[in-house]
Amino acid sequence: MKTFLVPISSLREKKATLIYAIDYAKVVGAEMIYGIQLNEINEEDHLEEIMAHAKKQGISINFRFFEGDTLDYIKEFCTDYNIDLIIASARTPKTNDKLYLDELSGSIVKKTEMPVLLIPENYEYKTINTVLTAIKSGIIKAKGSLIPLEHMLIAAKADMTLLQIKTPSYLPEDLMFDKDLAILTSKYYSSENATLFQGVLEYIHVINPDMICVFRRKRGFFEKLWNDVTLDHSLNKADFESRVPVLVLKGDQ
């Protein structure tokens, strides 16, 4: 986990996300952050502040500008520059305050296979002691999907609590656990709920995590993103919300 990508539309709006990315990179030992800017930088004061913070933390940061399709550019950039993790704001302050994910972040979660770390609006880095990983099935199908989680747990010296949520579609074979997931687990809880999100809400105050980890699934936390009735890729808070960073691991369970 050496190279991160932070898509931004405005330094003024995304300064907190960039600062978080720098602090997180310092903790996990990353070396380079690329900031993809959707328009030209004209807020020199924020740029100088961000660059100074990166230098202080020993992190290299490089801004790139582009015109055209945002998502296609991000996909190509991730491949060309061997990006290990995308760090994105959950919502732009100017968008609907009922949203958890805005259009850009929702599109990244839905249409890329990259691991994504979603940062709440204006969130400052806090020490990560406990990570809540929520699953339905203990079987991990996507090869290498646990690498961002494993790397972060080791670097931050954090513990992981695994919450298995048995929804109505739960199957007995879901009790089989991937050995690498089992190795990372410090505590285990199970719950029966109508949805994965309801299970997290039930246990969030029991576990009190500093970060939540979930898997990208068409029938899971971000199910509404795969609604093909509309082309809207945003996600309402009623369907999922978190006040701490959310690590979305690639692949389908």
C-alpha cells in the first residue's frame, strides 16, 4: 500500500479529505498521494497549506488536472500509476445533505474494482484502535481484497472485530470463514437482522469502532447503487451512513 489517489473537485471543499489522506498515509507507510483535480487550482492558500502538511509528514503529493469523463480517467490513472487505494470524500458539502455518497464517490464505489476509503465531511484523522468489519458470509471470493485491511491493521496496531449479520438470505455455508479473515479477527459477534446496515446500527455502540470495513456487494450495504432504474449513483443516508471512515474492499462476496 504505497500509492493513494484522492479525487477532488475543489481544494476549498476537499482540503480536509486531503489532510486526512496525508495523515493516513503517514500511519500506514504510503509514499505518494496523487490528487486528481477536476478544475484548475486557484486557491493558493489552501494548496500551500496542504503541501506544507505533506512535507511535514514526509509524504510526496502530486496534483493532476484533466478534462473529460471523470470515472474513465480515474480508472486509467489507477492502472497507469499502480494506485493501491482511493481515498474519497463521502459527500461534497454543497450537495444534498440527505446524501451519504455524492455522485462522484458513489460512481467510484459502483464502477471501479479499487478499494476505497470513504471519509466523512470535514473529518480529521484519529488514531485507529478498533475496526468493525461487517459481513454476511465468511467466504471471501475476490483475490487480494483483504490486503488494504490487513496492511492498515498491522501498521496502526489496531484490532478488528468481525460482525456477521445473518439476513433472510443467509445460508449455512456462510459460516465457513476465509482463513485470512479469521487470522485478522480479534473479536467476533453475530446478529440476525433484515439488512446488513441494521446489524451495524445494532452493534455500532457496542463495538465503538474508529473505522468500519465492508465489502462491495450488489446485495449489501450499497445495494441501492445498483438500482438500474435511474442513472443516479448517489446514496441516501437512510440506506447507509457512517460518522467514521468506511473502508470498502473490492470484489463481491
